[in-house]
Amino acid sequence: MYRLESIQMMLVTALAALVTTACSREAQTPPVPPLQPDARSELVVSAGLVPQMDEAVLRNTVDFCVEHAPQARKAVEAAWTLWLDRNAARLAVARIYRQRLEDAAANAPSESERQANQTLLDQHATLIGSFTNQQLDVMRVALEHEQPEAVEQLCMEQFAKVNAGEWDIGQRDPEIAALLDAGPPKPAGPASAPASPDAGQR
């Protein structure tokens, strides 16, 4: 399974806070103490962050290559368009998971939960910048040394990998892909009202 270690560390730290908060609200029924944040919870959070991080990093790389390697523009934009098409359904579901995190950051019942979810979102933005820099560092060095042909070659190589599917969600993280393929998460609604005594009876 592909998952960036820094994403894992970010999730484990923030989810540990969420798990601790949730357990403190349910003290009346002592649960079995988890040794680590629930793997399912980590996967759900990852589904809202990882695909959109890859999308943002690729978009930033496209913008750089289009600006600084115009000869590669046609190939780069074609690979980007095909990537969006191939991953469109999974990205749409990932945005729903992301929206749930944003909603929790704004509306979770406790301040600690709101802060933990906002921390996830803030760190996600930081990671996008960090991983974009990793993608572009060598290209920027070539640009600084006035080697436009090297920038063009690097852009072509990068988007040949994109074309080959190496950046597809299913290739990057099959576990996240499987969750997204299952469709949007069920909406978190209010607690169910008790069933009517004559429900289903005539």
C-alpha cells in the first residue's frame, strides 16, 4: 500500500487526539482502550486528504511546466487531462470525505475535536507545498542554471509517469481507492428516533 509516511504521522497524531476526546465523552461505558487510532478512521481521513494532495501537487507541476517548458505544454496538458478523467469518480468521492473534515473543523461538538480536524486541514496544506517543492526542486535548479532543455526533459519524464498511471489513485493507494469506489460516506445525521410502536403493522 502506498501512503506517504508524513501523511501517516500527521493522521496518527491528530486521530489520537480525536480518539481520546471521543473516549472521554463516553466514560459511562468504558471501551476497550485502543493501542492506536482506529485503522478505519485513519483510512477515512486519508480518503479526504491524500487524493486531493496528489491532485494539487500535479496541478502545481503542470502550471510550472506550462510556464517554463512551453515545448512540453501539449504533452503535459494532455497527460493532466487524462489523469483527471481516469480519476474523476474517485476524486469526487474524496471531496465529500474532505468536506466532512471541514464540517467537523467548524461544527464538531467540542473545541478539541474542532482543533484536531483543523490541524489536519492546516497540515494538509503545508504538505501540498512541501511535496510540490520536492517535485520541482530539480527543475528549478535547471532553470536557475539556464538549462531550459533540461526543464523540458524533466517535465516530459514526469508526465510520462502520469500517463503510465503511476499517479493514479488506485496505483498510489489501493486501500484508499477501494474505499472511494464504495461510494460516498453515509451522511452523519441526528440520532434515530425510536420506532413507532405500530410501525409496519396494520
